[in-house]
Amino acid sequence: MDPLYQNQEGGFYPNEYSMHDLGTHFPNATGHVEGDDEYMPVKESGNMILMSGAYAYYKSSSNTTYLRLHYPKLQQFASYLIEFSLNPGNQLSTDDFADAAKYSSTATSFYQQWETLAIAPEGTHTLLSYQWRSYYSLLYNIYPALLLNLSIIPDSLYEMQSSFCPSVSQIFGVPLDNRHSYAKSDESLWVAATCSPETRRLFVNALGYWLNATSTDKPFTDLFETIGEGGYPVSPTPISLGARPVAGSLLLLGARKRETGDWWLR
């Protein structure tokens, strides 16, 4: 994480939200001085807060030194999330949010509002977008709340998704949403780690079956079709991904084991 902070705190990134990555000129981490990196501001800002202030460092070490060192940047990311995460069209004042208690109460308030906007009227799944009533989407980013024992998200949301996933499962897994038939191995395991043992096994077994039943001349991919021969997506354009850092998500269940003492308990 240090290179990400060095780029952003050193004045080499112009945006108020967190940068997406360290650039596309490996092995040179030249970053994105123009601020034209892939646009995922809410997701990446949240990731930096979670990785810095929660599981990756503080929760593992109980050492606040790293947090204090980077607190101004973390506060900047938090302010951005307050302003843009619930509804990007609304401009919210961030002047009053200066301490952890207020950040926590804001998160709770945002979740309560989000629940009324994002859950389908029938109460069976979450929507891809507030307005897209005919599309579902899997919630993979609720995993940190479970891992960190936060009380913001109620058990009912995890249970709803756990019950819904088997209804849309295909031969090689559960599509991330119903715009396409492909799945992401990393995000599938994020979802699996929040589900009941039965649904969790559905995800893990499907990924194992895909590994054994398909062939490729490329490194392990995080994007594949859940139907047909389980190959790389070809529509709307051919995509083949391999050996990306997101493969680290394959270790998610190990992180849950560390917290619960059991592979299959939530």
C-alpha cells in the first residue's frame, strides 16, 4: 500500500478520490499524474480505508502509527465517500464529519437509505442499479463488514443473497449480474464468504468444476463464462484476463477461518 500512498501524498495524483492502480508501465510504478486512471472512485476509496484502517493493518497489529501517518488522506477519501457513495447525483456537505463516531453514524444512515433503494420490491435480491428493476447484481463488497464484525449490515441481507444465488446459478458458477453470463472468480468467493454453508459450497464447487473441466493456455483467469464450455467471454468484445492480483481473493475463506476458527461458519 505504501506506493499508493507515496503517489497520492506526494502530489502525483490530482483527484480527491483514491487512484485505481500504480499505472500500466510495469515494472515502473509511474501512476497516473493526469488523473486519467480507470474510474472507480467509490470502490477504490473504500478499499483504501478498509485496507489501512481495518483488517490489513490496524486489526492485525493494533498499531495506530500507520493510521496517524496517513490520516489526512484517509479523511479525504472518507469525505469523498460521504459526498458521492449513496447517490452520486447528490452533493452532501462534509464539514460536520470530523470523528469516527460521526463516520459510523453516517454509514448506518446511508445503509438504511440504500436498503430502500437497492433491494427489489419482491425482497429477494439487490438491483444492479436503483432504476434497473429487471436486473440483479451480487453484493461482493459486503464481505469486509462481516470480516470486521461491523454491525451496519443486518443478517437478513446476507441471508437474502444466500437464498437467491442458487436460483441463478449456472454450470460453472453464478453470473455477477444478468447482463452477461460470465462470472469473476474473485468476486464469486467474496460472495461465497458471506453465504450459508450450502450456498458457499455451491460457489466453491462450481469454481473447482470449472478448473477441472475446462482448458486454457493462459494463467488462472478471474473472468470466465458460466455456460457453454466455460471459456473466456467473447461478447460484446473478447476478453481474456490472467494472473491478476485479484486472484488473492482465493484466500478469502482462510481469512474467515482466522476470525471464526472454522472454514464454514459465518
